[in-house]
Amino acid sequence: MTQSESINSMMTIIMLLLGLVLGGLIAFLASKKMTAEPPVVTESSHTIAESMRKVFKVVSAEGHFNEIYNYEETTKLFNFIPSKKKALVIVQAKILVGYDFEKFQWEVDEQNRKVKLLNFPAPEILSTETDYKYYNIEEQFFNLFSKEDLAKIQQNGKRQVIEAAKKSHLPEVAAEQMRTLLTELLAGKNFFLENAGAISESKKFIDYQPSDKLIS
């Protein structure tokens, strides 16, 4: 064997050894990655109860609404270059309507087994659950949607749904359901509801007291 052939053989052996070492290293790293432990996630939360009080509110109707809300805003850069941003939002809402029994006023006639309603409140929107889906959002580099813009869109979309609920048959359904409920409850005690029509009249004055101020 010549010196050149000997050198080539040595180089071949060295390359084979390096290949084995490199292959083993890759296999080791791959096995470590496959058997690696999942990441450790640490979470913490703090809940503070601000206030609690007893209430007697009864839900007598539930409505589901879909509102298409279109938002568009145009500004002028440097007072002459128009810049526009717009969004189409689908507002899906579940609205619960009922009555606050703390506002009821009635007069009981034990002798004649009658109950007369002196003041019957308007049905109220007791709860709104909303979900927002954004479509066709268009904005320009110098006129982007901010967090305040998105909050305004959601609040205004919610306002539209509430107005639609107030104009729908939901208050009428709530009033009729409450009239039936009170009539049957009193009948179970051998009492008669004298002026049940006051309940039906109350549907014309649906009320809503939002927990958060709507953005105009």
C-alpha cells in the first residue's frame, strides 16, 4: 500500500467516525426533544367581591338577536389627505327580560281573598350577553383602529341590540308570562288577582339600567 493510499484510508476512517459521532449526537438531541417535559405554566388570580345584596328579580322572557353594525370613520391627514377606516361587526346577543319584585306595590284583601296591584313596574332588561364577530375591517397606516375605537364599536353595537329588544315583542312576552305566573301563584292560595290588566299595560314602558355607561 502506497503512502497516498494509506492517507486516503485514514481519512475515510476518520470521516466514518465523525459521521457516527455526529449521527449519535443528532439522535441524542432528537430523543431529548421528544421526551422533553412540558413547559411549566404558573397562573395566579385575585378575586375581590366589591358588594353583595339580596335581590328578587325574576326572568320571564329570553330573546336572541343578531345585529349588523357598520362603523366608518374618515379623517384628513394634514387637513387635506382623506384617510378612512371601517369595520362590519355582527353582534350576537342573548337578552333576558323580567321584573324586580322590590318595585311591586299591592294591597291584600284577606276577607274577600283578593290582591290588588297598586303599582306594577315596567319590565326590565336584566341581563345582556353579547358576542362580537368582526368582518371586512379596513384601515390605513396613519388611521388604525385603537383599543378605544374597538370598545366604542362594541358599546354602540350593544346599544343598537338593546334598542331592538325594547321595540320587539320581548316585553309583551315578559308581561304575559308574569301575569300568568302571578295569577297561578295566587290561585294556588285561593286568592284572586283583581287588576291583572295592569301587568299587560306595563309592557309599554320597558326599562333598562345599564351597569356600565354606554359610549356615545
